[in-house]
Amino acid sequence: MPKPSSRISGITPSGKDGWEVHFAAMNRKEAGEDIIMLSVGDHDFDTPAETVEACVTAVRAGYHHYTQLPGIPRLRAAMAKLSTQCTGVPTTADEVIATPGGQLALFAAAQAALDPGDHAIVVAPYYATYPPTFRAAGAEFTIVETRAEDGFQPRAEDIAAALQPRTKAILINTPNNPTGAVYSRKSLEGIAEICRKHDLWLFSDEVYWTLGGGEHVSPRSLPGMAERTLVINSMSKSHGMTGWRIGWLTAPKELVSLLISLNLVTTYGLTDFVSRAAVEAMENAYGVKEIAERYTARRAVFLDAVRGLNNVTVRGSEGGMYVMLDISAIEPDCESFAWAFLNAEKVAVMPGVSFGDAAAGHIRISLCQPEEILLEAAARLKRFATTYS
Ligand code: PLP
């Protein structure tokens, strides 16, 4: 075969080998072992029945055709309404563009804001696709670690220290995957100030905004930020629709106009009947409250069960679908911990180091299991923590 482009060869997955624990656990579960999977970030329940019905109705009604490149008008209007709620900034339909999932919204943001050779700052711990998304845009990036002792809140001075002459963007994620940290207004104000001072874009991944533990603050609402903030959003987490691939980017309308051409050469518009179902789901908020309440209850139950554990400290864990536990007092190498925990107790968790050095010594627990399974996992963790040597 002729040589592939260096651009595509460069899009390698990031993170350290922690994913091996997850893949090994999946294989063992497939082979019949009774393993509790707390390593994945996908709901354990189906999409709300009303959304499924809306989709079936749309298929039967003949919605089988090409759609408008930025999304059908009713979908963009519904997305704009949700962006208004999520960011606190009145948003119009021409300030949103529909994408198949939040990941494509992030990809679009990187393509729209960065030239090859530009530099971006990624605040860590981070979602695994961030570095390869920048590589796909030909951009350089620097990882800026937050600190466990700060509950993984970003410090403006650490970010400022990473600025380079070609820095054009900062990427943050709140509520955060993997830490569950919900960035405070104060943390965000510090970042906003850097963006204004150095004329930077702020990529703000808010796909978990409905699953927050407290107030969700979007940096788009801060002074002077609406013109430079690109908000990544999605129905995957909020509406229980991971496999439907519906997301959107909220951006200044001039940038959205440019991005319509990107949809021309990539998605060519979203799936017709999925778009119709998504409108129904957004307008009626199908499942949103129930899903948020479910994760809040699970987080409370699990944290309650592990809080008294010797040598285990809860960090972040305020929102989203994950909790972060500092297990370094038991085993400083979190990968070794994850392997030993899987082998001894048949529970799969992600080593924190897979998401950046700041989370070394931690494990990420996914709340995508029913409460009774989370309680069983907590009991196994307790047994493991007291016997591990
Ligand atoms: N951003 C974060 C932080 C995520 O955790 C995920 C998925 O897990 C995504 C974006 C992408 O979500 P989707 O493409 O399903 O909308």
C-alpha cells in the first residue's frame, strides 16, 4: 500500500497503558467471568422510551432524506434553547451547528480555530480524545496538570505559565471526565482573564452539564467570553442517547457559517429521522431529570460507602458520571492497583494515570451501574484495601 498521510498516522490514541486493564476485563467478562465493570462511561440503561417512539414514528413517516447541513431548523432552535440554559447566555439558532456527537463538535472546534503549527493548552486530567483531536488539526499542545489537593480545580497561574507565542486556544471540561470536578466560578474567571488578555479561544466541553453536583457555570457567561468560547455539547449523557450520535457546537455565528462548509465535506448533515427524534427529546426533556437524579443518587450512595475507608480519599467527584479515589496510600502505582483489584476482586476500574499525571495514584470509578452493584463494588474495595500488601 502507498504511504498513509502523516496526519492520519499521527492521530494515535493518547494516555498511558491503563486502557489495557479495561480491555482485559472486557475479554474476561465476555469469557464468562463475573466482573463488575466500573471502567466504562456509557449508561447501563436504554434511551427513554418516548425518544425511541419518536424515532420509530419519524422512520415510519418517511424522514429518510438528506437534511440541512447545519441541522434541520427545529433541531437548531432546540439546541439554541438548551445552550441558553446550559451557558446562561441567550443563544440563537445561527450560533449552533449540529454534529454527530460531542466528539465531532470538538473536532469541528479544533478545525475552525487552529492552523497547523498553532498551539493549544489542554487542562488535565482530560478526556482521552483531546490530544489526538489537536493532532488531527496539525496543532501542537501542552498538557497543564491540575492538582489533586485542589480537588482538580485549574489554577490560572499554571495555565499562564504554559502560554507560547502561537497559543490560540485553551481546552477545559466541566463537569470533568475523569475527575468529576465541577469547575468553580473563580477557577473559570481566572481562565477567562487569560483568554481575554491573550486573545484566545476557549474550548469548553460541557457534555456533562446536566449531571453536575451543584451550580453549572459556563465560561461563556463571563464578561467578554461569548465571542471567544466554543461550547461542546451533546445529547449522549443528558438525554441517554450515546449511540444516537447527536451533539452540537455553540460558537459565534461567523464561525458557525464557516463550519457549515466543514459539515459539507464531513457529515453532509445528520440522519433525518434521528434529528426528528432529537427535537422531540429536547423539546420535552425526555429522561433528563430522571437521568440526572439517578447519577446524583448513585454518586451519593457510592461515596457514602467508601468515605469511611482507611487509606482511600475522595477527590473531585462532584458531578458527571465518575468519581475519583486517591488510593496512593495503599499502592502508589495506580496501574498496579487496578490490575490487582481486577484479579483479586473482579472489579474493573481505570487507573487515573491514563488521563494525565495529575491523576496518578488515583482510580476512576464509573457510576454506570445500578446502586446495588456499586455497593457491592464498594464492599469489595473495602476488603481489598484492608488485605492488600
Ligand atoms: N467529552 C467528554 C468529556 C466525554 O466524556 C465524552 C464521551 O464520553 C465526549 C466528549 C464525547 O461524547 P459524544 O461524542 O458521545 O457526545
